[in-house]
Amino acid sequence: MADDAPPLHFSKLAGYLQATAACEVGPVDVDPSCTAYRRYGAARQRLQVQPGMIQAYAGLGQRFVTHPSPVVRMLAAQLMTAQLQTTYLQLLVAARQERHPQVLMVLLTLLTEPAAAAGKDELLALAAQLVRHEALVVRVTALQVLGTMPATYLDILKDHLEHGEVTEQIAVCQPVAALQPQRVADLLQGLELNKELRAACSAGLVQALCHSHEAATRNLAWALLDRELDPQHATAKRPAWQTVDALVCATERPALLQRLRELVDAENTSGFARAAAVRSLGKLKAPRDWLADLAKRYESQQFGAAGQVRRALLDEGWLHK
């Protein structure tokens, strides 16, 4: 479509939307190679600005959310989020009736947005039913929904952590570990544990360490995290650098500072983790002589993981270009 194409009146958008019925649903969205889908996107870019556009988008979505085409239903549901406070009930009905896995996944995801909070109880009840759905993508999305209220659905989450597929385990390990760190202790012993799963479990342990009101829970979470951070156990998969960054919440633990200091020099772990350890040491106000010493030792390092450490020291102001 030409860049100088004239503006399009909103009334024309329905035709472009219906034309996407010729498209197929991809793994998580519409197949981006479909010509009709590209034309629909281009048409939205050309729409004339007019009063009531938000209401018009929502209204168009409401017209087509029950269309026979799964692609049209998916795009219509996305349009309805323009006024999600008023359309969430219709989206809930659509989700209960939907049979296409990817469309159902999109509907559940849209209904978790803050603007749909009024329907949270109904969404949770639906998600609790869908955790046994035959399609993995639906089960994972349903578990993510239940993970927003982990204390209420802990038994379901634990069951999928123990018996689910890896993607299901990734979806539930953070909320489970945040409430019951002991549930992930054996899992984290696995040296070949999936990297994303390890990161999710570790993130839950960080939550337990920083936010649990129970001393026993905090202590167990730290014991497990301490092992994850031990450079003797470190590999490119362990620990996850995102977890190292998150540990800045645990300001009351001197042992954490020492672990991070060791991690900076751990040559067998990832440069991301080592650089994150530098940033965390800075945020946790580690002794200035520690950081000064690191700056001196890494000032000439340019490449690889050591180079990432140097760049982190630059970012933290301990080195100068």
C-alpha cells in the first residue's frame, strides 16, 4: 500500500477485518505473512482520526468476536480492549465458548489486563477448569492466570510443577517457590535443569527471601539461593543473571555481598551473571574498596565475560573511558 494513500474512513475497517478470514492462526498470533492481515494492519494506520474512535474500535470488535474465522475472532477480541472496562464480560463469555487453542490463549491473556479486574473471580474460575485442557498453550496460560493468586490455587500449581511439562513448570515455579521454597529444593539439584525453569524457580526464591513474613521461609529461600550463587556450581545456565539483579531487595544479608563478590570472578559462569553481580554490589552499597579493587583488576579487559564485567563497572561509575 502506497505511503501517500488517502486517509481511510473508519467504516471501511470492517471489510479489511473480515478479509483476514483468509489467514491462518500462527503459534501465538495471526500468520504475519498473510496478505490480508498485512492489509488490515496498513488500513488501521490510515484511519482518519475522529471523535469516538475508542468506542468505535470496541464496537467493531463486539460485532465480530463470534465470527466463524478464528483469525477474525482473535483480532476482534484485541479491538475490544479499547474499552476493556465495559467489554470484559463479553470477552469472558467468548472465552468460555472458544474452542480454538490460540484464540483462547489470547482471550485469557487479554482478560488479565488491569482494566478487566472486575471480572477477576470469573476469570480465575475459568482458568481453574482450563488447566486440564488438551492444548498445552491453553494450560500454560491458565496456570499463569492462577499464578496471580498463588495462595488460593497452590495445590493446582504444585501439581503441575511435579507432573506438568517443562513449559507448565516454568509457568508455576515462581509462585510456588515464593510461598513454599522447599517444593523446588530437589528440582534445583538437577544440573541439566532447563535454563528458563531454573530462572523462574530462582525468581520465586528471591520473592520468598525479600517478602515472606516467615523467618523459616526466608532462611530456606536464602539457603537455596546461596547454593545457586556458589561459583563452584555455576555454569552458563546457573545462576540466571536476572535473579542476580533481583537480589538487591535482600539488603540485610552480608553473606549475599560475599557471594556476589565471588560471582564477579567466577570464570565458569555467564558474563551476564558476572556483570549483574557488579550492578547488584553497587546497588547494595558494597564496601568501596571492593569495587575499587574490581575496577583496577578489570580496567584492561575488553572481551568475553571479563569484558562484560568491565562494562558493568563503567556503567556503575567505577571506571572511566
